[in-house]
Amino acid sequence: MKNLTPKGIALRLSLIVAFAVTILVFLSEYFSESIHFLSLFLVFSSSLIISYFGFLIAIEEFIYKKIKLIYRTIHNLKLKKDDALAEFSLGKDIISQVSDEVIDWDKKNQLEIERLKDMESYRREFVGNVSHELKTPIFNIQGYLLTLLEGGLYDEKINVDYLERANKSVDRMIALIEDLDIISKLESGILEMNLKKINIIDLTKEVVSSLELKAQEKKINITIQNTLNKPVWVLADAEKISQVLVNLMVNSIKYGKEGGETKIKFYDMDENILIEVADNGQGIEEKHHKRLFERFYRTDRGRARDSGGTGLGLAIVKHIIEAHHQTINLRSTVDVGSTFSFTLKKAKQ
């Protein structure tokens, strides 16, 4: 009884009706003492066929009316009867099918609700972070300008100094807005990758050269270890990958130990080249690893902000690597160091 189909239900009901009608006819003929078995057979057959199709049509109409209501809810559709007939067969267990559909719809809705909740939480956190990041330089600029307007402009001891500080705050705001613009374009696909065959070793050397003075300030030695002992050609956007290398190396310098080192290594991974940027700095606690590539996420908010970063560097790195259809990973141990590794597709020689 559990998995009866409409046809099965119609057949059972029609058998009951046919037997009942046949018995009534049999009794009437029995009492009239003129029993004709052929007539009984014809009565049984005709009753069975007529009642079967009658019940089948009634069940069909009833079930599809209910199915239409359900599907208008779960699929936001207005199914015609023919659509329902195409979707379901009367020879199948329709109720179980619809039940499975409803359960599946409910699961999808629950997942969608959770996703929307996560997005809403992320949106609130993002808006709060942007407001906080912009508020600091804006208040700084306002303070410096008010001081100058109230007479500080004529004080040679502070006028130039305050203007320079205000200019640094403006530069920080510009950097923040530019980074947000880059992420927005990467996410929307507006900023397309200009993929070309480049020598990643030469590109890395250029980046290292540009960061030499910054590294010297903390006495950090940056070395390139080309274990492949040959030019390494990859298919990538040179400008964007240069930005990736800059962000990763700046991080290694910023959070590295004074007198430490940063190593860039390259490994052949068949179809891809693996690039590693490793340092022996303070390391990152494991609890931060999953969220480290999120916008504005900082392991040490106060210290990171004082260092002048926008909090978007690693988020940009992740988006650029994913725009190349590649991945980036992190290995890090506190007081031992961190290693960021990403892949790039090999270019044909």
C-alpha cells in the first residue's frame, strides 16, 4: 500500500466495484433462478473497465491539481496539465516523487538562506571596515587642517610638518580606494588578464630590486633560488603577477624579523610552475589561516594599521591568482615563519 501508484489505486477500487456489482447481479439472478455466467462475466468486465477509467480520471484530476499548487510554490511556475503529465507518469509513485522534490527544494532553500545570511554578515563587516579605514585618515586630515587654519599655518615649526602628515593621510585614502577598485574590477570580470609568455625569474628580479631599500631598512635579505637553473616561462599577466609578488614580499618584510630573510623559490609541477615566497618572521597562528585572504582581515589590527597597509593586499593577491585560474596557499608556524605559494600555468617553449 505504501508505494501505490494512481493506476494501482484505480485498479483496486475498480475491482472492488466490479466485484460488488457482479455479486448484486448474481444475487438478483439467483433469486430469479436464471443465472447466466456469460452475463455475469460481461457485467464484471464492463464494470471493471468503466470504473477503472472513471477512477483514473478522477485521481488524475485530483492529484494534478494538488501537484500544480505544490509546484507553483516550490518552482514559482504555473504548470499546465500537459506539463505535469510530461513531468510525472501515472505509472509511478507520484506522491513520493513530489515528496522528494519538496525535500530537495527545502534543502536548497536552507542552503540559500545560509548563504544570504553569510553575505549579509559579510556586507555589514565590509561596510564597517571601509568606514573605519576611511575614518582614521579623514579625521587626521581634518585635525591637521583645523590646526593650520587656527594659526598653525604661520608657525614654521609645524606648518610644513602638518601639511606633509595630511598628504600622507590623503595618500593612504587614495591607496585604499585604488585597492578597492582593483578588487571590484577583478570580481566583476571587468579587469581582464593580459596573458602573455613571461620569464617569471626576470620579473621576480625586477620586483626584488624595487623593494631593496625597504628590505634594507629591516636588514632583511631577499634571495631568489632558481632550483630549475634555467629561464622559467609562464603564461600570465606580467603587471598583475608583479603586484602579487610585491604584496607578498612587502608582507614578508613588514612582518619579518630584523636581520631575517625572504626566499623566493620555483618548482616544476608538470603543467604549472609553483612559486613560493617564504620568510623566517613571526609567523601566523593557525586560527587566522582561513580568513587571511579576506578584505581588511588583520591578525593584529592595531599593529597592521600603524604599518600603513590598507588590509587589502592579500585579498588582491587571491583575486589575481584566481583570475589566472590558479590557487594560492599558506603554510605558517608562529615564531618560525610563513610561506605563501601559488601556481602559474607553464608557457609553451
